[in-house]
Amino acid sequence: MVALRRPSLRDSLVIASRIVAGNKLRSLLTTLGIVIGVSAVIVLVSIGQGVRASVADEFQKIGSSVLFVMPGRLEAANTSMRSNFIRSVNTSTLTYSDALALKQNASDLYLRDVAPEFVATGIVVLGNRNRQTSVAGVTPDYASVREFVPAEGRFITEADLRSLAKVVVLGRKVYEELFPLRDDALDATVRINGVPFRVVGVMEPKGGTAFNDDDDQVLIPLTTAQTRLFGGRTVTGEYTVSVIYARALDETKMNSARDAITQLLRRRHGLLYRSDEDDFSVLTQDDVASVLDGLFAMLTVFLGLVAAVSLMVGGIGIMNIMLVSVSERTREVGIRKAVGARRKDILLQFLVEAILLSLVGGVIGILVGVGGIILVARMASLAYRISAGTIVLATGFSGLVGLFFGIYPASRAARLDPIDALRYE
């Protein structure tokens, strides 16, 4: 008697490949859910990682010794840096006099520079060209605190502040929009919300993120923004600011500076008792990082839900088509069992087919996801970062989906009685 050779894993893989390739359209439609799930994960995770890295780079450029004093209590669950900057000036709890008090007591507060900023939105017009952008009212210290200086012309001066001068420094993107031929913008007159301003400088390229774009803004004297363009006062008549940047003497003084700023502002705001909550927030870069971590944690949960739903749908599709395949190949299973195939041989064959289908969907999903992220990032100017770990995780997870949803059809095929299978029409 001749002993029959048991089919190996390689044999099962070859057979599965032939079956999948022989039903190309059906296989493609079956794996559509896997394709969508894997590509969605790659796109969203890559954008999330890219934005996170670019935000970290942005704050690194500002400098690790800079503190951010912002109005209101900053909640990690609903905070974005730019949305807090461009909040309604009528509800702001920080005033220009607060910034002046910090500057006057800088040495006692372990500070080197203090730079308040008032941010609103406006339309900048030059001839028949216009751009809606952020309008930032700043002081001369802004350039040194943010390490952000003009590439052409000059920055805002103390004389501009005192005289409420209508002068403007253009961000790089605004300059390129209004001056597409890269003409000399100095001394040109632009209108901001209908008010004429003389261009005195063009800022160097700084770059931006999904939270903020320093190139897409114009800078004017803080006093001009408050009195001639936007207004914005507290109930006591004081002019408000959106944020106060404060640079500590060095990184070792960050905590001391934060505590000193907090104490000074609490006294100025009449918060005398421990039960009185701060109506402002003093943040270090570590605090900002923790806020961002909270935001990205929520993003991760959202990604998990998207992936779970898409892959679940894809897995159900694979289970459905494998059950159809078992029904179509009942006589084949009966013949294989009649010539000596064991249950585990049949189980392995159908499991390999299910996993192969899922992996094919995963590979297609990776290609679609990588192509999609590159296209979306170019169209929307988004930062992205495609990591090998993300691709490996997506591939591995798609294989596990095939394994999980292929177990039942494979078990059903393995349990077929060879006599009944041979009689099946």
C-alpha cells in the first residue's frame, strides 16, 4: 500500500492562491471592508502622528523657556491653542495692564521678556487681491520672545505703540498672496477690514501646523489693534489681550516663574482666597504637551472605533464568502476525505484561504492609504508621518481578522461527513 503524502502549509497556500486568483472580482469585493478599514487607519494615524510631531517642532522653535499665560481655565478635553487665542475679546480675563505689570516686575518674576498678543480675524486687501487671515496686535518684544523676525523691513517699534501707528508686518503667506510677483511690499498700502495700513516689513518663513500658521497672519501694533481696529474691553474699561508670552531667565526657572506669575495675577484679579479659582492659565511646554496628549488620546479612541467597525464589516464579508465557498466545494471536501485527508487538513485549507483574502485586502488597503495620505496632505497642506510600525500593525491586524472570521467556515468544512459530501449536488 502506498502512503499518501499529507498536504503541507505550502500546498494549502498554493491552492488558496489559485482559488483567490481564479475569482478576482469576488475576492476584491469580499476584501473591500478590510481595504477601507486598513486605509482609514493609515491615513488618520499618519496625519495624527504628523500633526503631533509638527506641533512639537513648533513649540520647540518657540523655545523651551517660554510660558503661555492665557485667559480662562484651560481644559484638556476641549482645548486647541488657536481657538483659545481667537476667543471673544469680551470674555477675556487678561488685560494689557496685566502684561505691563508682568513686564515691570520681570526681574522679580524670573522673566527676561514679556510679549502680549491680541488676535482676531480680518480681511487684508490690496487692489483686487484679498486674503482672510489672523490679525495679531503685538509689541516689539514679540519678535524676541517668539524668535520670529522680519526677513525684509522692520518690526513693530515702541514709537508705533505710542502713536497708535497704522503700520503692518505681513506674514509670508499673506505677502505671497497679495504680491504674487514677489514685488517689493515695503511702503505699500493695504487695507485691513477697510482701514489703510502701511507695510513696514515682511516676516521670515516660520511654518505652521493644524493648530496655528505663523505665516498666515499679519502683525500690527497692539495699541492700534485695540483702539483703531477691533476694540475689546473688560467691564472696567481695560483693553484685553488674547495671550501673554513670557520668556523665563532659563529653563531651571520655569516653575518659579509660573508660580510668581500666578501669584501676581491673582492679586491683580482680586482672587484673595484659596477657594477662588484662577481665571487664567499659566502653561509651560510640558503643560501644552499634556493637553495635546489628551487630544491625541481621544483621536486614538476614534481611530480604534473606525478601524473596528470597518474591519468587522470586512470580516463578516470574508466569513460570508467562505461559507459560500464551503457550500460550493462540498463534493471536493468529500473526495479529499475519502482519499485520506484529515479534519485538520481541511481546516487548514479553508483557514489559509480566509487569511489570504484578508491579507490581500490589507495590502490593497496599505497602498490606498499611503496614496491617500500623500494626496490629502498635498491638497490640504497637512503634515503627515507614515511609520513602518503603522503598516506592520495594519497588516497584522488584517491577518487576525481573516483568522478570526475564517474559523467558523473552516470548522464547518472540516466537520462534513465524507459520505454526505459525496452525495451533495
